[in-house]
Amino acid sequence: MRGLSLIFAFLIVMFNGPSDSPHGDKLDISCKECHTSEGWEVNRNEISFKHEITNFKLTGLHTDLDCKSCHQSLIFSEAKPDCMSCHTDLHQQTVGFDCIRCHNTNSWIVSNITEIHQISRFPLLGAHNT
């Protein structure tokens, strides 16, 4: 009888215990939020996972990206939420790291460059203000 108890305890641990997730130990969601019983392929239009619960809410053009664009590995927590992790800093760190001051997730085009310059260290004056 004791042998059956040990087998039963072993089976409980095997089926309910921690698993070796390829996503690391920080991802605390059910597999079925992204995967189906048919296979491991992920269809972004069918997943129930909401990126809003992470450090990085997907807005603008980020909503159309393939997940692998930002998540180079299956350990999703390794993706950094700062812009420079994925985008080249054409300003070469001369204007700081707060990209959202001038840019948004819909476009890199700065539509209000004059207003931004007026509140910066380099206000557009004279012939530069046209």
C-alpha cells in the first residue's frame, strides 16, 4: 500500500509541479493563452494573452509586428522596453532617451518640430524659424 502512495505522490508532482518552460521561470500564464492543443504555433489573431499586463503596452505600429521582432529568444522577459533596444538612435544620444517627447508609435516623423525646439535648449530663432 505504501508503494501505491509513493507512486500516486510522484504522479501528482509530475503533472502538477513546475514545468521546464522554454519561456523561463518569470512567465506566469497558462500555455493555452497563446498555444492550442493542435500544436505550438502561435496565431496572433487567436491568442488571449494581453500585452497590456507587461511593461510595454503595444500601440501604433507595434501592434502589427511579428512577436519575434522584439522577442529574439523564447524568454520573453529578456526583451527590453526601451526604444534603443530595437531602434537605431540617429541622434547618437545627444537628445536623451525619452523618445516619446518627439516621436510616437504611429510614426518616427516629428510633426511639431518647431514647438519642440522652442521648449528645448535649441529654440529656432530668426531664419531657422521658417
